[in-house]
Amino acid sequence: MGNPARAVRRVSAFAAYLTLAAGYGCGAKVQPEVTPGDPASSTVTQFVAAEVIADVKDFAVTLGGDATGNFVRSSDRRISDTRCYFTGKLELPAFYSSLHMVREDEERCASRGGENDVFFYPVQAVASGQETVTVSLAEASTERLLVVVPHEDFHTQNEARKAPTEVAEAAATLVGFLTASEFAKDRFGAESPAARSLAVDADLFLRKSVLVNQYYEKVNRLYRDFHAGSLTSAQAIEQKSELFAELQRDCTAIAPEPVSFNKCPAAMNNAGLAFDRTYTAHYPMLHDLYSLLGGDTPALVATLKRLMADGPVSAANAVDLIHRQ
């Protein structure tokens, strides 16, 4: 796009990408043409990932995003960060910003499980504005990579930085799904496995969001009853176990299988539920906004940026603002 040399390089790299991805299906990883133990393995994978990332970043700009400094360099780091989130056994914070968080390894995090509900999170990417392509991101499935990159880039938009965390996460999540879906359709064809799979992830995440939000309210109500003295701690723990078992059953039933996200919370406890609710609390409202805009992704990106530009805005009044325009 405007740079012939880069275009030729992109075409060559994209051809290499298609060769490496031969036989690729839902959730498959791009397999480098080297043996798993070969030290060049991650280098080859990161080269291919970097080219695909460059393309999807450019594509996101055509949808209304601003270019960022994320993912322009590769790194030998396997992950971006290691985070241990935790909270009390009968405490349910509203969002991940209210959880306790320390940076430590998985073993130390797990040791907190005696007194707390814990969620260990090895982070693939952080929207710093200068994030690199980590080894874990490069080795992720193509679908996952195509969602993560525009998600993190949306976080880096100046307007999104002004929004409350839970609104920015819902917005970045929706924009990530939609950008990935449209990119896959444009580059691989509407009937390609990637395009067909990614086309439904935004709606599948809506189903997950409804479930997470419903069970958040149920668990939160249980803890309110406990703190009001209506239940003993033993009764509350027993009912908590039943509710999380129900959530596990209900989210596992989501079909078809999403290709870019986990359909259940990664940790089936208070920490995992509060973490996921950060992404789901306002997602249904913003999904409604997308429908209200006629399923037009550039219009959604422009609208979200305009609403966020003037400072904190709730997802609830975002739709009201659109209705009044």
C-alpha cells in the first residue's frame, strides 16, 4: 500500500505463510519447517507471524484505527508478563482492577490458593504502545493472533486510554473480533476455514458474556447473603461450588467451538470470574451498538473513539447517545 518494495516482501512472506500453514484448520498453529527442538524454530515462526501481524495492523488502520508502535519488533521473551491475581474465598471484586495482583511465577501463585482464590495469567501481549511479538504470541493459532493484535492496538488508541477499564476491554474485545473476521475474509476468502470460524466468534463471545454476567450476579448475591449473616461460611462455600459447577456446565455447552478465546473462565473461582467479567460486563451493550450501526465495523470504530474522546463514558449511555444522534 504505497510502498512497492514492502508490497513485494509482503507477498513473498505471505506465500511462505500459506506454505507453512498448509492443512491449517480451526485452532491450528502455524508449523515452521524445522524440527521442534531446532533453535531456529521460534525464529521462523516469529518471522511469519511478524509479516501477518504487519498486514493485520495495516488492515486495522483502514477500518479507522490509528497506527501504533505495538508488534513491530520480535522478542525472544516467551511471554510479556506473569501475573497472579487473587482474592478472598468469599469475595468477588467487580473487575480485574480490583483484584490483588503480583508478578510472580506459577508455583508461588498456586501457593496462595490455601487462603485465596487465584488466577495465574501468563500474558501473551500488553498494550504498552511498544509491545513486541513474544514467542507465545508468534506460536499462537492464526485466529488467536489475528484477534489479539487489533485488540491490543485498540487499547493504545488515545481515546481508549481515557475510558474506564471495563469499557475499554469490552470495546477492544469487540473490535478485535470484527477486525480479525474482516481481515480473514479479505485475505483468505469468505469460505476459508479461518474466515468462517472468526465470523462467529463475536457472537459466541456474546453468549459467553451473558453467562458470565448472569453468574457474576448469582455469586455476588450469595456473598451478600453471607455477609448479611443469612448463611454460614460452610453453606456459602457449598453453594459457591454448586454455582461454579453450573457455570462450567453452561459455558462448556457453547457451540460451535470458539477459535480465538476460551469459552469458560480460565480459573473457575472468584478471581477468574472477576477477571473475565472485566471483558464481558459491557460487551452485550457494545454488541447492541454494533448492530444499531448496521454491522458496520468502521462506523463502530469511529463511534467508539468519538464517545471515548471526551473522557470516561459508560457503555450504558453509549447506546443512549447513539439513539439521540
